[in-house]
Amino acid sequence: MSGLARALLVDDDHNWQQILREILEDMGLEVDVASSLAQAQKYAAGPHRIAILDLCLEESDHHNQDGIRVADAVRARDPDCVLLMLTGHATVELAVSVLTEHGVSNCLRKEVFHRSEFKKLVQRALEKAPAQSAASSSNPTAAISVDPPARVGKPVTEVLIVEDDTGWRSILQEILLDAGFRTRVSTSFGDALGALRRGKYTLAIVDLSLAGPAEERIARGDPAGTDLGDLEGYRLLSTIQSAGIPVIVLSGLSDPESIEKAYRERRIFSFLEKQNFDRRSFLQTVREVLSTGAVPSELDVLTDREREVLDLVAQGKTNKEIAEALVITTNTVKRHLKAVFSKLDIHTRSAAAAKIVNVG
């Protein structure tokens, strides 16, 4: 049996499981993970130094309070375990109840989650909890460390986070702040446009959907929601890249066609899926984009065919000549030119030709 101090993590959300588990493991804990009341009850006898419990263990029922039942079971069977409650659905009255009646040391809200504060709470809880065994007491890792991870960027590096989900905003901001970055958070298409006009950023992390339902429909394969171009975050990518800012996409989308389209049409640096989010991989991706200096060209927002059309425009070709050269119709040429003008925010062929000269 491992000599590491043990923690119990109970949460029905896979993303929160990953994030919290990584934090606890980084602090030197061995973690038992449960997603339901039944699974948690199997672990309730412990022994655990600390238990992190989600209040609601049924995503479809916001009135569910199975986390309290887990707390009661752990308190009865593993009385030395320190309990922390983490929830997205707690009222003040409920928070008071779990603190005063169910032996919970602290009640945290997911929508204002702060990674550094969470680590401090865990550290304080562990300092109060008795050692589980002689093995864990003698093990150096039992002295849990809250030192921040190695810096991956300069403190002046500023990252734009475009995300409308409160939980994900907090998580990303905490990870980046803890790694030494400054962050600017935008929650909508308009807010992000304003931030781009007012500030200078080294990197942008963008959620493709800033409204939620459209992204969910695409993920389900619903024909009514399969147009990636309808997503506000996707539309925002062109503006961000035109400003010379590399982009990491963090999205709930996971279908290969959407991912391939984002790489092909928007020339993003990386596409990370929320359901497979891993903090270490995320920070590694940030390191890579900054170390490679992957600043996109203004023309990177164009598709390969749009770039071909632009090159021929710069050579002074007419629409008919372009159509013949690319073996397409003149109407298709016009459609590509319209897209080029829109993406590059220009209105004339001479301005289009100038873009080639300036970038080249």
C-alpha cells in the first residue's frame, strides 16, 4: 500500500474531476475518485486525510444533495477526515447547514473557484488532520507543498481568455496566473472585440461557442447546428489572428470535422477539447506557442483556395483569368474574393494586392 496521504474526490463532472485531481496529486496526495453516491459510499470508510465533495451528484437535478449524504457517511466512518464541499448550486442557508450540521470545514462555490485559494484551504485542512499511519508520517511527501509550479512565461506576458462559462474562466485564469501570466477575461464577442482594440496580447485562448446551445447541437451532430461559422468564438478567430495573436482553442466540440475545419480555415495553433482537459498538457501547449514565437501572418485567416485567389489578384489577373487558372467558375472566384475582403477588412483589389506586398 502506498505511503502517500490519501484524498477522496467526489464529483460527477469529468472536467472538475481532472482539474481537482491534478491539483491534489501535485500537492502529494493519492486520490480516490467517485462520480456518484454509490461509488463514494464504497470509499467512505477511508482512511483519508481530506475529502472534496460536490454537493450535487446529478447534473440533471440541481436540487440533488447527495454530497451531504456522502459527508455524513464519511464523518461517521472516517471521523479524522477533513471535509470540503465544492458546489455550483449552494444557497447561503445551505452553506451554513453543511458547515454547522454536517461537519464540513469549508463550502466553496465553483463559479468563483480560485486554484491558489483552494490549495491553501487544502493545506490548512491537512495541517489540522492527523497523520493516517506511521508510513505516511515518515514519508517526505506527507508534508504537503503548496509551492507554485515553475513559471512558464514572463510576468508581463498577457493572455486574452475568451470564455462565457464562469467555471472555465476561473480555472483558466487561475492556472495562468499561477504560472506567472497576466490575464484579461472576456465573456462575449463584443467584449472580446473591445479588449483587442484596447490591449496587446501575446496569446489568446478562445472558446468557440460564447452562447452554449449552438456548440452543444454541433457536438450532438444535430443538422440544425452544424455550421461552425455560426459560433461567435469561431467568428472572432479572424479578428484575433489579424492582430498577430496566436490562438489556442478550448472547446466542447470534439467531432473531427469541426476540429479539422478550425485548423484549416483559421490556422489555430492548437485545439484542446474541454472533456479531455489536462492542466499539464494545457501549460505545455502554452509553453510551445510562446517558445516557437508562433505569431500568425495576417493572411493565415485565409483558406488555401482563398490565398490562391489573392495571389492571382496581386498578379493583376481578372476574375475570368483566375477562374481559368484554378479551373473554377467566375461566381466561385467572386465568392472567394468576398470572403478575402471580409477576412482582411479591405474593399478593393488594389488593397488586396497591397496585403501580399506588406506580408511578403
